[in-house]
Amino acid sequence: MAKQCLRIIIAGEVQGVSFRYYARQQAKALGITGFVQNSPDGSVEIVAEGETKALQKFLAWCKKGPPKAIVNKVRVTEKPFQGIFSTFIMRT
């Protein structure tokens, strides 16, 4: 199975709605490793590594987000897969 690493920036009303918590739950359920963190500009940044199919499902979830989120824009950049994460964490 092919593995990839994605950097995902989610903009909109995505802070203060438990986006990081739900993203971590989704990632763990899909076997994805990496991190999620709030950015100073009000967006959420995610670096996610895993199987391509799992990342596609995760990305589809990111485009909707948790119930109270309003996602306006999702920017995705592919990065070199390094396999450096052992789990998926929320950064502060």
C-alpha cells in the first residue's frame, strides 16, 4: 500500500468548535499519524501520514469538519513521507 504525507490547512470557523479533538479521533480511527494544531491566523493546520486511501477519507472529513465548524477553504500540500510520527496528537 502506498503511503503519503499531507499538510492540510483548514480555514473558516474552525477554532473553538473542537476541530482538533474530532480530527484526532478521525485520524486515530483511520490509522493516520501526525498532528493537528491551531494557527495564529484562525485556521487549523494538520500534518497527516498514512495509507493513501485512509488519507482520502480523512481529507473528505476535513472538508466538512465537526458539527459546529464552518469550513470555507481547505488547502492541501503533499510532503515527502518520512514515517516520523508514532501517533496522532493535538498540539497547542
